[in-house]
Amino acid sequence: MGVSANGATARAAAILRLRGLAVALAAMPAALAAVLVAGRFTGHLGAPGSADVTAWDAARYAVVAVALLTLGWAAAFAVALRRARPHRTPSVRLTEREAPELHRLVRELAERMEVPAPGAIALTPDCDSWLEDETAPGGRSPAPPTLVVGSPFLWWMRVAELRALLAPVVAGAACALDPEIAAARRFTHGLDALLGAHHGRGGFWASIPARSLLRRSRVHAAEMERAVAGWASEQARQVDYGMRIAAQEQVGLAYAGWDRLLTRVALPAWRLGRCPTRLNAGVVSALTELSRRDRLAEGFESRLGERPACDLLEEPGRIDEATSLLAASLFYVGPNALPAPGSGESRLDWADYPREVVLRQWGNQSASLLAALGAEIASPAGALATALRALRAGTGEQLAAQLEAQRNGLPASRSGRDAVSDGLYALVCRAAVDAGRAVPGMDWLDGPVLLVDGRRCADLGAPIALAVEHGDDEPLRVWLEGAGISMDRPARLR
């Protein structure tokens, strides 16, 4: 290994010396107690009949008691540290049969850089890649790590880009199998896991020494990882270095598209108990849509003619479904629990999104507004007329307060006024669909949308804001009349 790897080994040795020092400190009272007991039997320390025998006996008993307590504490801490399980990111394993070309690509990368190949490959629904330690708890020699790859990378990146992106990660396998570096990592990760498992007053016996050891090893651990990353990056320079720069640009783009897809498109479905099963394919559509809208993204769409990295999988559709269901279980923490990922009723195809998600979301949002109005749900147009009359009468603040109270203490990123706007927008959309003037649709970057004549309706924001914030519903009525939507049938008030 090079200079950077030697620096990593030196930092690992410093962490292991700290571990040895902790063991020595724990054993020191026992060593002192052994000396005092031996001195008693040899007659050198507090011999029977001597003037100071009482003082030596008192010291001997005190030190033995402290030694027993210290050894018991140290033994309990060592057992807890050995049993501590560092956090592992849930992932979808890819066997050789499921992704033979991807396994071959990784092995060729390792051979080209003259480093050991990872022992396995897994996908995670995130925009990151790393090596996961697979050494068994208490194991003496490190096991080959698992290469964890962000699933959006496989669908958005081309094969050459993925190879360049994974090169420094795969190169890190050499350091992962270094005995000293692996032992130092297991020690610090175990301390971190132990601290997380024994928090609070009841776990002070483990948290106090763990926190102290972590504080003293933090700098060494950070410098060790920095040196490992530097060495791995240097090793990977021989593998498509120019392509690595382009691949890093795609990482940022993939992250932006993945985050937008999850928060704007997938989250509304998760809230309704549905799990889209093609999220990774969806991020390609989202980023392709972005390339059409953003002039800064020119040239991205031309990449789609090259071979995508998901072609390295035997069944990309099945793997996409598995990682999409995993994403739902990892990222959704809302009040309504999702059905079991394996249940058929939870799965959602993108073609069913407008009917299963958009219409239901509009229905829920409009129902909340009508409940605050105290109106029975009649036709969408009639309910819309009732809502506009109430807003024109200046009840916007009251409605916002009532919708705020409907949260039942659950956190929400949107205010009561935002909920009124959402409810009014939902009523307008339902009225337009009911009149046959529009249809529900899905935008890859913004989620549920209203489509008029096949185009996204983007001019409703200002009229709805005026109606909600100022009680001025005239611009919205003009829009409704222009769309051919009549509001002749009012809803009945309770």
C-alpha cells in the first residue's frame, strides 16, 4: 500500500493502542490487589504481629473490593461491546445468478486495481455506495465486505459511468481486509452501537466508558477513514479517470431526481397505503423530464441512447420492485401505516397512479375542507360553490384554524391556510373532472396534477391564493367559467 494506506494503518494502530490502554486501566486495580495479597502471604506487607498489620489489611480489603468491582464492570462492558450490533442499512442482495454481468464488472475492477473483490453485492434505495463489513461478531480475521450500491445509480447511470463511480469504492476492499484497520473499525463501530443501545440512566455503566473511548478515538478514526478514501481514490485513478468526473456529476443529478420523486410522487401514494413498484424506473422519467425543462440539463437526454447499468441485471423489473418496496418501509414514517410490502393491495403501477392516488388525494383534501365548513358532500361543483361563498364571507382564518385542529397533534409541514388552499384546489380539480373538462394526471417532478386538453394546468395557483387569502373568488370563477364548469348545485349545510 501507499503512503495514504500507511497513514490509515498508523491511525488504526493508535485506536488499538487506546483499546489496550483501556484494558490495562481496567486490570490495574486487580494487579495492585494481587501485589497486596502476595505481600500478605510472603510477610513483606503487613506481616502478622507487625505494628502496621491493621492498616495493610484495611488497604488490602479496599483494593480487592475495588478490583472486583472494576473487573466486573470491565467484563460486563466487554460482553456488551462484543454483542453490540452496528447499524446495517437494509438492502436487497444480488446473487451471481441475478446479476452475473454486474458481478463480473466488479471482479474485473478489482483485478484491474489489484485489490480483493467484495464478497457480495447489494442494492439500497439511496444515492450512495459503500462497503458493508461482514465480519462475524468476535471474529479474528476480517471477512470480504459487501458492496452496497444505490439503486437509482443502476437505472440512471450508463455502464461506463457506474464502473467509474464504483472504482474507488471497490478499491477500499483492500483496506477493509487489512487486520488492523478492520479491528479498529469494529472497535469504534461497536462503541457507537453500544452507546446507542445503552442510553439513559439505566445504561450509564456502558455509556460512560463508551462515550469516553469514542471521544478519544474520534480524531484517529476520522483521519483513518480520510486516509483510506485517499488511497482508494488514488488506486481508482487508473480506471476511467475522466469518466469519474462525469459520473460524479450524475450522482448529484440522480440525488436531486430521487429526492424529488420520493417527496412529490411517492409520498402521496404512501400516505394512501399504496407502494409504487417502479421507483427506479420513475427516477429515469423524472430526470428525463428535467432535461426537457431545464436548459442547463441539455445533453442528458442523449445519454439514454447508451446502455443503462440496469441492463447488468437479469430481471431489472423484479429488482426494481424489491428496492421500491424497501424504500417505502424505510422512508415513510407517516401516521397511516402501510400494508405489508408483500401484500398485493399495497402495490401500485404507475399507470394506475392518477386513479388510485390523485383522485383519492383530492377526495381526502376536499372532504377535510367540507368537514370544516360543516357541509355535506354533494356534487363537486356544488361543494365548490359552497366553499367559495364561505371564503368570500371572510371565514378563511376560521377554516384554517379548524383544519389545523384536525391534525390531532400530528406534525405537518403545511399550515392550516395551506390545507385550505389544498382543499379548494382539490374541489376545483374534482369539479373539472366531474364536468368532463379535465382528467387527473401525474407529473414526474411534481406528483398529482390536473390535465386540461392533455396539458398540465399551471394557472390555478394565483386564483386559489386570492380566494383563500383575500376572499376574492372572482379570478377563480372566471377560470371556472372559461373551463366550462357550472356551480349551480350547492351543497347542503348541516
